[in-house]
Amino acid sequence: IMVALRDIAEAQAQSGFGPEAIAAAEAIPDPLKQAEAFAAIADIHVRLDRADDARAAALRLAAAAAILENPSHRVSFLAREAVTRGRAGETAEADRILAEAETLARAQPASAKSVALRHVASAFAELRRTNESLRLLRDIPEKSDHVPVLVTAVTQEALAGNAATAQALASTITETHHRASVLGPVAAAQLRAGNRRAAEATLAAAFAAADQIAYPFAKAFAL
């Protein structure tokens, strides 16, 4: 039932029925699943440039996340709320939420702190606040937690047309399949900037990295 209700909520949001999407999510009895549904609805609305609907879903997400017992879950949903609010044009509110999320993340025990900080760092990267995301990475000892943040940062910088920054960040990703996958957006940014030669070199580097991937499914994903 909960899966069906979430599917209905997402379909309503996709179709532009904001209040109906929220009503479907509100019917989900499990608090965590309900928060996930509100987050998904908010993501859909902000992606489709429906700022008012995105804001309404983000407010419901905040209320749903506040009652969750697991602090790591609260950090994750605060980060997602901040991304929605930031993309909806509410920069000051996004900053406030990210500050709250970072404070809560730093209060976590050592076993949970890295993952919690990664959620906040990823949110900064989604909002193209790359310096802030890199600041948090310095406090995350587990290098595997750096990768998703760096991938997001590279993608967002490339989409913003900051090809040099995106390429520099991509060079810090040591995992071959992840580096191969993000070099495509870098090349596209270089091509949009009129630097065809650099784009061709970057694509060549992407294919060279992909050739080093042993597992076929991972290679297919990278390409």
C-alpha cells in the first residue's frame, strides 16, 4: 500500500497536481516512507520549475523529518529540503537549513558522522556551492564517501559552464568508472564554450578510463 501511495503521489506531482500529490503522501502511515515521498514530490516540482509546489512539499518534508527518531535520517532529509528551497530561489532559507543539518551531522557519533556530513556536502554540491562541499569533505575520513559528492560537484560545475573547475574536480576522483562517467559532462561544457580540442581530449580520456573497467555492467554505465 505504501509503495502504491508513493507512486500515486509522484504521478500526481509529475502531472502538476501539487495538493493532490501531498494528500497522497500524507496517507502513507510509515513516517520514514512518508518523508521519502515528500522529498520525491519536492524533487519533481523543483525539477519542473514549480517553485510554489516545491516549497509546499518541502515544508511538509520538514514536518515529516522532524519527528523521525534516527538523527541521520533527519540530516538526510534536511539536506534534501535545503536543495529544494535553494533551487526554488530561497537562498537564505536553504542556508539556514544547511547550517542546521551540519550542526546535527557533527553531533553524530563517529560511526555515523561521515555519512551524515556526506549528505550535507552533497547538498552544497547540488546547489553549486562547491567550496562549501569541499570544506566538509576535509572532515570526512572515509574516502569512499567523497566520491558521490565529487561526482555531483563535477556535474553541477559542468552544467554551469565552469569546465575548468569541473575538470579539476574530476581529476581528483580516483575510482575509474566514476571518473569516466563524469568526464562526459565536462567535455560537453568545453564544447559549449567553443573549446573543441579540449572536449575531444576529455572524451578520449573518458574512453581510456572506461577501457580500464573490468566489469561489463560498470563499463556500460560509465559509457
